[in-house]
Amino acid sequence: MEKIRITLPDQSVREFQSGVTGIEIASSISRSLEKEALAVSVNGKVRDLNLPVTSDSSLRIITFDSDEGREIYWHSSSHIMAQAIEELFPGTRFGAGPAIENGFYYDIDSPHSFTPEDFSKIEEKMKEISRRELDIRRRELSRDEAISFFKSTRPDPYKVEILETTIKEDDTVSVYNQGGFTDLCTGPHLPNTGRLKAVKVLSVSSSYWRGDASRQVMQRIYAITFPKQSLLDEHLFQLEEAKKRDHKKLGKQLNLFMFSPLVGRGLPVWLPNGTIVRRTLEAFLRDELLKRGYVEVITPHIGNLDMYRTSGHYPYYSESQFAPMKVEDEEYLLKPMNCPHHHQIYSNQPRSYRDLPLRLAEFGSVYRFEQSGELNGLSRVRGFTQDDAHIYCTHDQLKSELINAIELTQLVFKTFNMPVKTRLSFWDPENKDKYAGSPEMWEQSQQEILEVAQDMGLDYFIGMGEAAFYGPKFDFIVKDAIGRKWQLGTVQVDYVMPERFGLEYVGPENTKLKPVIIHRAPFGSMERFLSILIEHFAGNFPTWLAPVQVAVLPISDVFNEYAASVEKELAAAGIRVRLDLRNEKIGYKIRDWETQKVPYMAVIGGKEAESGSVAIRQHGQGDKGALPVSEFVQKLSSEIASRSLN
RNA sequence: GCUGGCAUAGCUCAAUCGGUAGAGCAACUGAUUUGUAAUCAGUAGGUUGCGGGUUCGAGUCCCAUUGCCAGCUCCA
């Protein structure tokens, strides 16, 4: 029989008989690799382990440690879950069941209405199917054969629809079979159901067949699986951690903000503690803006509807705005964005090229009608405040202004120790009529954005079809302390609004020219940013942001007077301090302030009163020893001024 | 908006088959004078989200409604 040469990732070359399978190659390398192998990549193409390799190839064994390995593992798991559900609840029909970032789901149409009580049954059945050690086998057949198979042999209208629409171009399709269960799938898949070791069904919710609200409602069952129980335990632990950080829960516990049905859904109310955090963030940004040549403005919360007709926002976005209100003979809109107001400030007076760039900044509150099902804590609200600014500049200034704006957002993320990736959001060239402005303008501004990203050495990628209707943008995607990704901050180029609003300036040649506008918001919205920050810090704000920075705790009322003098000294230095004179033991007071996540406690007893010092206790770290009061004030002041993360 | 789930004291939660709404913490009062994550005792706290219905009797069952949560759809 013919020999073939297989090149492994370490560049070693081994000879095998032609027709050797991936699993045989894995087992020739080591027992453990044989056990861990999920699929193979042959010349860059991912395939089933049990398919024969018949020519010289470069080959890589795929395990659970890689993204593609997890995807295959979870995709196969979704088939096993489908089989389990079919055995438990006959009559169920199956829609789509892909792997997702953390686990997988299957959209099903079933006479049974699933509740969390069914989860353990499904888990048990999945483990049972694993113990049956069923081979998972690929079979290729013509599309017509497949259609008749899913019409008569194994009736499933959803699979038929996929065959007749989504993949109608393909002549040959593949199905995978395990025991009595067969699913339409391109694969690849695990070789055997026995690979499934640990499983957790997580939740059930609803979805529409093909995401279309006019079509069949499906039940979507989410689950996750692992090749080892310990990996599942670890994952569940992390889910618990994320839950503990939930900003809605911490917002309540730390008295940061509230909601009231009487105020209205999606309309957050800021409590004194939350207001301190928010105002401190605003002050941080305002200082940085002023340093960078911005000027601050204030505009009203409503605007004449005609202004939004001019901007093109109305009626284009009317379904996501609060309905216009009629006043005398005019109509007004609760403002959904600040831009048009700022454009009016620009055109309030003639502008010369010498006036540019003009950088108008505003913490501007806007109102958008989000669908009720979309509302979520502070992350998705109907009234929020943007840290907005519009930069009006000449075309020559565009690049340096973009750099100026991007540097500010970078500073913000660095301050909170959040790693950031930049998405260059370009238009969708297949769908040009969604956008305003000429194709030439788009090509040009996208080119400029690309150059800026390269010049600044940004860690970037391109997102086709992610642009705003008026221009391309930079979007910043950050990672929080537990590795979750959030889209925050944006810098957008706009050639369209100057046109619509007839904005101009007088150039050096005494001709009228159009400025370019940059829209930018490093936080995006204060509300959403706060929600992310609360979860990022798990409520443990760094000292400069903490609502209360120090609690002064006398151990008995004998020391109240000295404690009050310490409080005074701290307060005089601008430190947010609280004096706890309650008639309680020191352990009680400490516990109470620890749960409030106050960064520092100054414990005061006889020794401290005598020596003019305080015993420092740091949140989460315990006793740090005594310091003279003046030194403590100095230490805190510098920690606050440097916005240290502790 | 759609689908599903949930709603009990300020907070976290209990209440068996439909049979007298309860605990811990917080609050208040008093005692205690305290050294690094909960001192002790007592008091008060409720139209069980709101509105209907079934029943001798509803926190519990049914209908409607408001809000919250998960997801879908949407996101200038």
C-alpha cells in the first residue's frame, strides 16, 4: 500500500499508510493525545478524526484547548443534547443548534414547555448517551436525498427548510448519525459520544425561527459541556463570580442608584453615593478635555422637530425616539442626540479657518425609546448622559484631531486598567443605500481612518457594515477584570452633517469651505460606563472614585472627641470621610464598613489618641499599622490625585 | 414589542395538600465602653406588586395588569 508523509506542527514528518485516520495518527504520537483528540486540521481544513487521509499533508490534532476544538466539542454536544431531548420528549422538532462563545444552544419546537426542572433530566440523559459510547458517523448524500430523508424517514420541517433555502446551492450535503439520531450538519464532529464528560444545562428562553418575529416561536435551550468535571466546576464558579459583580445588585447594596416604576422604566435615578462616583468621573474627563483645547457648552433637553428633520435623524430613527410633542403650532422632540444642537452653536457666528478646530463638549442627556424588553439596569436605559463632543475642523486638521480624540479615550481605558482593541467600523459596500454621502467620501474617510490607526500603532481590526449612517468610526472594545468584552467609546468621522446643516468657514483664500466633524465619546454613556465600571471593580472602587474614602472608627466613646478631630482634618484636605460614633464594638463597625467597600478605615483607640495617629485598615487587606494623621492625609491625597488603582 | 420565568417586612429568604403570614440582618429602645469582619435583651415592622375571579376559606388555583430577570428582535 502507498505511503504518505504527514507533517506535524513541530515540523517533524512521519510516514503512514495512505488511508490512515486522524485518530490513528494521534494514537501514534501518544496515548494522551489519542484521548484528547477531537478532530484534525488537514492542510488547514478541519475534519472528522475518523476520515482517511490519502495524500501528503500537514496535519494538526485539534483538542479542547483551542477555539476550534471547543467549537467542535460544543457543536457535537448540541447534537447529543438534541438526541437526549428527542428521547425524553418525542415529537420535538429541531431548528438550529450551534456552538457559541461559552457553550451551545439548540432551538427546538416541542409540545413540551421546558422549565429548569427538566434540566437535570436532560443532563442525565446526555450522560447516559455518553456512556453508550455511540460512534458519530458522517454520511454524504445528495440534497434531494436529504430532503426526502427529512420529509419521510425523519420528519423535520425545519431541516427541510434549511435544505430548500439556505443551502439550496449545494448539490451534496452531509448528515451526522449517532445511535438513532441523525442531524443535518456540515461538521466536523467528535468521533464518539463518549467524549462528553461533564454537562450543565444552563437556561431556557425563547427565540424565533431564523430570528424572524413573524415566524414560529422556538424554545432555546442553553448548555455547556466539558471533557473534565473540574473544567465545568471552574466555569460554574466563574459564572457565580460574574453574578456577584452584577451592577444592579451592587448598585442596590452600595446605594448608588435606583429605579422606580413611578419615575418610569429605564430611567435611572442617581442616589447620593452614585452621584459622587459619576460627578468624579465627569470631573476627571472635564479636566482632560480642557487640557486638550475643548470648550464646554450646555444645550436644552428638547429640540424643534425641524432640526431633526434637517439632520436626517427624524423620521429615520423615529421608532427609537419618544414621540414628538406638540406645543402651540410647533413640534418638539425629546433630544435623542446632542449633535444638531452643537451644530447650531457652530453656525451661531461666522467661522474662520483661524477659529478651527472648534471642540464643543457637553455632558448631554438624551432620551431614546428602547423597546421594553431591551431595558437592563444601567446598561440599557431610556434616558442617559453622553460624554459628548463635536470637533469641527478643516480637512487638513482631521488626522491630528482624530489622534487627539483617540489619545483621550486611550487615557481613559488606561486609567481603569482595561485592555482595549480598536474596531475600524466601515460601511457595508454591498448595501450602499443605507448610508448618506458619496462613495468617494466613504472611500476617502475610511482610508484616513486606516492611516491614523496605523500611524498610532493601534491594535485594530476592521468591522465591515459597522459604520454609522453618516460616516465610518473607531470603536473601542475593552476587556474588564474578568475578561468580558464591552464596546465602549467611539470616535466618528462625519462629512454628512456639515452638508445638511450648511456649516461652513471662511478659508485663507476668502472662500467658503465645509468643515469636517468628529463625533466622539470616550465613555459613551455615563450610565452604561458606570455599569461596566461597577462590575469591573466588583464595587470596590479605587479611592479616588469611592463615595466614602475613609471611615473613622473610635473603639469606644471615650475617643469620640479625638476621632472628630481626625475627621475634621481629613475633610479639610477634601477627603470624603465618615465618622462612625455608633455605640458598637469595633468588630461590628469594621464589618459594616467592609461590606460597604470603603477603601480605608481609621481605627482610633487610646494609643492613637495619645500619639496623634490613626490605625489604618485597608479594604480587603486588613490592618496596615498606625500612621500619624498628617501622613495619612498626605498618603490619601496623593493616592487620590494620581487616581491610583491601589 | 415577542417568548418564558419571577414578584412575601428596608434587605436576604421561609410558609406542607388551599386552612391563624414567619426567620435572620437592618431600624428603634435599653443595657454594655468595647482593639481589627456580627455584644446582649426588648420593641416595632405586612392590603403577600396592583385589580378582578373560583372557594366556607387564597401568599398558594384562574384571569387581567404593572415591574423585574433571561433570551429574541433592535441599537444614530
